[in-house]
Amino acid sequence: MITRIPVRFHLYWAGSDRDGAVSGYYWAVVETLATPPGDGLPIPNLPGPKASDYHFTTRSDSTFIFRASEDVSEREHAFYVYAVDNKGKPDPTPARFIFRAYDRFPPEPIVDIARATGTIYTLTGAGVVASTEVKFILDFFEIERPFPRDTVPTGSELFFQWHGEPTIPGSHVLGYRYRLDESSFNVVDSSVHSVTYNGGPGTPAVAPGVKRFTLRAVGESGWRGQTTRYFQMNYAPDSWYSGPDPNDPVAGWSTYTDGNGKRYWYKDVANWSTFNGIPGTLLGADSALVLPAARTERRTFFEIYKDRIWAHEEGDTVHLNSWVVFPAGGTDKDSPYRAKVGVDPNKPVGPVTTVATANGSPVAFRSQVLTVQLDGNPARPSETTSFPVFDIASVYHSPHILPYSGMSVSGAAYAYAIAEDGDGTVDRRIMRVSGRQDSVAYYADVLGIQSAQQVRSKILKFYVNHAPFLKTGDPAFRPAIPNGAGTRATIARTSTFNILADDLDPIDYNVTIQRVGGPQSGVSPVLIRTIDIWGKNSAGRDTSYNVATDLDVASISVTIPTYIVPGIIYVRIRLADNRTSDVAHGARLLRAPDRNGVVQNYYEYPVTLSAPGPEDASIGAAPSTQRPGSPLSSGRRQ
């Protein structure tokens, strides 16, 4: 086993001469390479000493400082020594000591000042106001923490000042190594104690991004102590939604209130070719005229279905196969307004599409809508590239200003629109909480996790696919539901059920969806019924009978089994707008209160099952007198 010793070590040696006296010694130290030479080769063996490696001394001991390196703190060495007698004759077999020298106590580098001085921009009522921000950087790099705590303005002048402190008495600092964006360390001697970046001519320039300033203090062995300063240069932009204001009379919204008292706003479009947008909203010329920082924060969005535009808020339901448009705004503190524009004859002209100096606004957005289907699986398209990009020569040409998405999958949708500044930094606070926005909403809404609650406003949750509905008000609907006075319909044991239904946003997944923005052309609604009868048996216990499952027609002849006794029975109808084979797409089932007032995924109502009449005395006898309101006898035995 090779002996391990500190790099600062006191060695002793001795020699003798049988016919004279030892007049001195020659010694040499050799070492291996600090690191492998590359190409997968190992560190070579210790070399032998050359003649020039030897040094003469008359002493028999000395304190040596062996070399490590900046890359490793431990290195293999060999110490050779041989004696010379008073006649100058050397010992032909030098003594050898092989060992590994290690340095556990390199000098400590101390960053005295890490300062950033830059300009930030704030949009106020008086316009964009510039101010100087001085920030002292205190954070340091840790491998388990990918994001720095400190942020400084883009383009800041960076000033670093330092010194080194030996950790062993009697030792000293030989020099320093430092780097920021450089590919290799800057090497300076112990007299240099500061550096400036972004300070103008003659100083290194630093681009925006995550930065790590590394400082090393090199000791006498070559091994070094190291410290860092960790920061983000360029404030990430902030993002918000800036949807329509339903209460703005300028927009001209029409309204209606549903049976639950919820109010909806909409606007019909008579001719899309002459449609100029909705006044007072970003669905129009204002999208190019109003910079993102000047857009009012409002968590609403648009839905476009057929020839109608809806104004929605979080939690609303949109039509299946509709377009949703969720206008976004945001601010940026420090980046130039480098709008992504090139040659595009159709580019709308306005501040949004004009390159400018820093104005407090981000230049672009990215968006994604994740839909959790009712089978629990997510439909998750890729995040969009940055938009708007008005440049027909670019593969990233995205000539639209507002985020939008086609909603052709049923379920709970979670949308985000995140800002990107002129230096390319994107608002990624949602992703730092979780990689999926539905998880962030759950962490915030259900678990109450603070980090998720802080970004919950960046996510819009809504539902896709209006539930199909029963047309119980149609006179042809059979059996009829109780009327306003509570009077129940009476049915015979053998009856024809006519379960009429409809769907506001039908989609048949067996037929290719040709376009988004309305129902499929030439396709009948998919309306799947499951019908059950609930009643009592002769012992007075609850019992049931399944009339039909996955029925895709309205009318069916029903014979209620005799084990269900006459009296009040309940018709339970489950209605879905998808076939069983389409369950991966998810479907909104009809939901209504049952006889106990509990909301279920079925509709249930009472009817009266009539008792059979008495045995006929003879076939063809005169019909008995009918009770008022009872059906005419068919003349057949029941």
C-alpha cells in the first residue's frame, strides 16, 4: 500500500561511507500526471528522475511542499536520494520513497463584494419610468438547487472584489483564478483582487441568463479553495390574463341566465368577413396597439363556436370542438423590446409589432392547454413556440398575437399563457412547482401548498363539452316527467318509451373532425342511453330492472317484469354523448338530483305503474267504464 502524507511534510535521510565520509546528498522528486491524458487512457506510472531533476544538499532533512494541482487534491510522488562521499563518488543505487501527497487545507477565497448595477423599467400612468437598481449578490451555487435566489437586471455592470486567507500558518496564497462566462479560468497573481464585467470598453461583456461566478485561491501545492456567486441576469417577465370585461357596455354583449341563475355573455357575428373585432377587448385592433404591460389583468377568456363569441370566466364550460382565445398581458423589468418581426406584408402595425428600447413589456408568449379526460388520462399537446412572430422567412412564423387553442377533447382543461422577454427569458414559475398545470391547480386548490398558490392565477381552468340533455318538455317524450303540480304519468307494464334527447356540441369520433369552431357537418348527435326501472317487489324491498344499455335510438318497447309490483316506480336514465368505444375521449354525462336530492350522473323521475285489470268474462265483452284520465282499454288481456 502506498503511504499517504500531507503535501507539507518533513523528510529525513542519512548515508554512510565505509572508507571515507559523506559530504552531501543529491535528491529529486518526481510525480505522476494530475489527471488522465485523455482518450480513455489511465494515469501513467511514475517516471524516473532525470539528471536535471536532482538537487545537491549537505543537510539530512528538510520540509518539502509537494505539488497537487488545481484539478485534484492528491497526487502520487517519488522521492529519490543518494549520498556522495568526500572523493565525489556517488551511491549508484539511490534510495526511493513512493507516496501520495494530499492537500486538505487549501487557502480560502473570500468574495468581499459581488455587486450588480443596472437599469429597470416600470410602466406607470405617466409612461415607462427608468430607475437604477443596485443589487448585492449573496447566493452561491448548489448542485441540488438549479435556480438561483438572486436576480439582477440584464446588462448590469458587475463588480467582484475578493481576497484569500491561508488556512495553515506560514503558508500563503500564490494567486487566483476566476471566470463568469469565460470558457476557461482567468489566471492572475496574488496582487489582483477585483474584476469588472459589462463596464464598457475594455471589460468583458456578459449575456443574460443563469450565471455562476467562480473564484479560486491557489495555495503553494497548486490545490485551491473555491467559492461561487450564483445569480440570474435578467428578470423573468410576469404573466397574466387580460380577457374581456363582460360589464363593458362598449363591447355590446348580449346576456342570458340559465336555470341555475348563472349569467352568460355572448355576441353573434353576422358575417365573419366583415367582422372587425369586439370594441374594448383584445379581440380586435387593440391586440397590436396595446402593449402587454398596459393590458388590464382579468381572468376571463373568449370562446368561438359557430357564429357566436362567448365571454367566459374560470370554471365555465365551453362547447366541444370550439376555439378558445385567452388574451394575455405581462410586464418585464429590464429587457429591450425586441419584437419578433421581419418581413411580413400582413403584419398589423402598432407598438406591439415595433422593435423598441425597454418599455416594461414582454415581446412574446407561449401557451398550452392540457385537458384531463374523464377517464383520467391527459390530452397534452406540446407547448407552442413563441408568438407573435411576423416573419415569413422564419420557420417560427406565427402571425397571431393572442393565445388560442382548439378544444376537441372532453374534460377539465387547464390553460396557461406565459410571457417571454426580449432576451428570451420565459416566465417558468408554473413549471418550477410542477411539470403539469393540472397538478399545480390541485396543489393550490386542494392541498393549499403556498408555492402553488403563488402561481395559481397563471392557470385558467374550464370544462369542455356541454352535457347532453333530455327533451323532457317535448310532448312526445315518454314516459312523461311529473307536471308542475307533481302529477305523475301512469304507464302499463308493457309500454313504449320515447327518450328524446339532444346535444349542444355533438361530436362523432367515428367520423374525422374536419374543422374546429362548430359541430361536425352532416353528422347526427351521438346520444347513448342506459335505462333502468327501480321499484318494489312483493316483499316491499327495492329492486330494479335494466331496460337497455348503450341504446342509440330514442324509442324502445319496454315490458316491466312482474316482480316489480304496481305503484310508484322510478325511471332512471343515463345519457352520454359518446359511445363506449369512445371512452378515452371522455364524455360529460348528464347530471341531475335523484329522488334523495343527491347529484348523480343520471336523471331519475317517478311514474305510476298501473295494476292489471280484472280477468275478462269473455273475449270481446263490452269495455268497462274508464276512470277519468286512464288510457282506453286495448281490449286485450293485460
